[in-house]
Amino acid sequence: MFYEKKNSSFALFVVLGALIAAPLLRAQTYDPKRVQDYIDARVDRDLNQSIIVGVISMAGERFYSAGQVSPTDARAPQSDDVFEIGSVTNTFTATAASSMVVDRQLSWLQPVNAFLPDYVETPSFGHLPLQLVHLATHTSGLPHNPPNLQPQNPADPFADYTNDHTYVAISVIGLTIPPGQEYKFSMLGYGLLGHVITLRANMSYEDLIQDRIGRPLALKETSTQPVPEKVLPGFQGSEQVPNWHWDGLVGGGGLYSSARDLLRFVSAHLQMIKLDKNDKRAFLSTQNAYKTTSMPHTMVAYGWHVTRKGLRGVYWQNGKTAGYASYIGFCPATKTGCVVLTNSSIPLDELGFYILDPDAFPLPKPPPSGVRPAKQLREYEGAYQIGPEAVLVVSREGGKLYAQIPGQPRYRVYPVGKNEFAYASGDVRLLFERTRQGVVGVTVTIGFKQLQGKKVR
């Protein structure tokens, strides 16, 4: 379903748009029905538990939702429901740092070791120091995760990783290329940046984000410490997974937020809400492209990636944790921003790109649902020995067929041919072997690898 809010503060823009910005409005060609149909199909195919999409444009706000928040809670997700946002946190960390740069509390060119205790050995390459700009643009040369990440609870991997662990990690890492030379996404780098700016501000990351972004934008649900009752449960496949908790690397992925808050955040980057002069400079400064990346048509800015596949540039960042996936982005040329949140681990980045630039990023069709008689589905149920100690379990529930590979959650599979089923993502296919005695085996194709299995029960 979708619901729409007309924002009176946009009234003047809408009137002026009809007179002087007609090309802008004509560029907004995404189809609202396609958006709703797409997220409905994703939920129907069990790819996502629930989805909330927010769009901001010159016409106001519009929200779309699909699914129910959990198998035991049938309500649809709302714009103020709270999700883990993972690496979307980077955009907040970069914006807070940019605000401090504008206020002359920081310089992007300052070396990282200027802020850390003297006993911490900060990585360098010869005489070239690691600078704040390198952390903010993923050009530090640091790995994605710290080498000493050994969680007590793998299901909550960052809960016991402290700032002291970060100090140890960066003290033992040796840079193999000069800082600033090559893009390499680093959650460790952004966690370190978040820590550095808290040391400079002499406040916690939570307080710093609220001071620099939360209160100026009147954000209500964006926090490292959300109200537990407002947080939707996260899922991998059909299995609920625990939330993540953060300590030393919180600036790299520890924020929670809602669709409404994130839409207001991208509105600020689009200069569509009133900001004071310094805040405006801080938000705009994060959009300066810094370095090309290995991704096609894409550069990295400060917390954002910038993809220019067509005539218009799209600023974006995504995030993924164990049970959530997120995407936020905006297109300055069309004054359009969007947020896509799901409490499932399978992302929907393609939907965000489509909304922001449908000409350059056509929306793919969701996989066909396919229907097989319940009697036929029963024949595929059972356990299949696909390795010495690996058993593929195929089960049926509510007229749907599911498969569970050892060590993975259970996923729904869809008929794609005679005796053949596939994950909705298409990366795993099951071809069942049938004889006069019925189904006796299966061939599992995962990428280019094939596993043969006999039905054992």
C-alpha cells in the first residue's frame, strides 16, 4: 500500500516549478504502480519480510509499504518504524565530520594520529600519513573489517569490539599502497573516523550525531540507542536473527533510523528544508566527488557514492546487517530523494536507483511466482545427501516449497521448469531426479558448482 503527504513548505517550489523548472519535473518518470507492484512481489516471493519505501520530490513525500513486520505481527511497516541501517551510518558520520570542518574544529587534511593517544601507532606509507580525508572517502588502504575481530557471539559480532581493539588493529596493520591512491570500502576506516570526531568533540558518538544532525533536522528515531519496542525484528530468510550492538566501531554501522527520518536527511542534502549557512555548507561539502572506484560509472564522495550512468548523477549509500538491508539516495538534478528499508537481509538497491533515475536504471521484473499442485509439491519433500555430512532439506508449508542448505536459513524455491526449482535470486537451482518410483535425487547448482544428492528420507 502507499500513502502520500503533501508538504505545504513545498508549495512555492511547485508553483515555480510549473513556470521555470518544467524540465526538472518531467525528469521524474518513475512509475508509482511499478514500485508498489515490485515490493508486493518481493514479499509474496518471501524475499523480504516487509518493506517501506519513501520518496521526496518537489510534490512532497510519498511512502509505499508491503508485507507484515513479522510472522506474528500482521501490521504493515510504517514510516516511523525503526530499522538497523548498517553502512548508511557512514553518511551521518561524514556529515557530522563535515560540520566540524565547517566550524574549523577539524581539517580533512589533518593526520589521524593527531587525535589518538601517543601509544597508538597509526598506519602510514613511508612519509605519507593517514589523513581524515582518506577515512571519509574509503581511500585509507585499511581492510573492510579489523583483523582482530573475534566476537564472543558471532550473531552479534561488534558488541564486544572496543576502542582499545581498534587501537590494536590499526597498530598492526601495514599499508601496502599510499593513502588516497585507491578506493577500498572500509567499515574499519569509518569506525575509526567516527571515533576520531568524538575525541575532538569530547562527546559520545550518540551525542555528537544528535548535536550535529539529529536536533537541527528534528530527527525522532535516528539513534544508536533506539527504543526497543520500535525496532522491527530482523530476518534471514524465514529465521529471525538478533540485533547487532556496537561499541568501538559505531561510526561505521551502528545507527538505527526510520524511513521518515532518513527521508528528511536526504532532503537536507537536497537543500529542500531550511538550514542555516554553516549546516548548508556542511551538507553540500559531503557531495564533492573525490576518487573513482572499481564500480562502473561511480566515484566516491564523503560518505556517499556518486553514480552517473546517464545524464544525471545519483548520490547513494547502502547498508546491510544480519537481518536488515537499507538504501538511501538522491538526485540533485531532479530534486528527488528516496529511502528503501527492509527487515530482511536481501537488499533492494535496484529499486532505489530506479526511483532516482528510471531512464538509466530500469527496474527488473521480479521472478514469476509459479504455482504447482500441492500433491506434486509433496513428492519433492525430504532430505537429500549432497555431501559426506551435508543434507539438503526440502519442506512444504502453506502450499509453498522451501529448501535449506546446511549452514544457511531456509528459503522459498520457485518452479522454473519440469522438476526444477530455483531461489528467487536465481543463484541456486534445484533439479530433481524423477523415476517411476518418484523423486529419488537432486542436482544442486550454486553458481558454477554442482552437487549431486540422493534422497535419503
